[in-house]
Amino acid sequence: MHVWDFLPEFNQVLQEQLESDEQRWGDTWQHRDVGNQTERIYGMFQAYYDQWQHGGNDVPWLKVAGLALIAWIRENHPEALL
């Protein structure tokens, strides 16, 4: 078994998460550029960690993956930004 064997299932649930996020946030991800991206995303990771550590919430791994995808798109496809 390989980690990539899980990609079809992961892609499906990640897409569902991203579609849900888009209903809430729209295309706001396209309005920010790469500048300060690491600091912004790290801050969100820290918030997720704090919610896990102090609130007992599960880490929202699909949201983490979504943030990674958005960062990758911004760095590799700046033409997608508004």
C-alpha cells in the first residue's frame, strides 16, 4: 500500500471541503497574493493547534490541505489571482 493509493478518496473529500468553504468565503483566496502568505497560513495553523490543545477540537486536516493547495496555486499559478 502506498500513500498515493488514498488520493482518489482524499481528492473527493477535499473537493467537498473546498466547495463548502467557497459557499462561506467565495473567491476571497484569489484576492490575496503570495506576500505574507506563510505568516497568514501559519497563523491559521496556530489557531487550529490552539483549538486542539485547549478546546479538544480535532485538527481540520482537510482545511490544512486546502490552505496548502491555495498556497501552491498562488506560487505556481499567479494568473489565477484577481
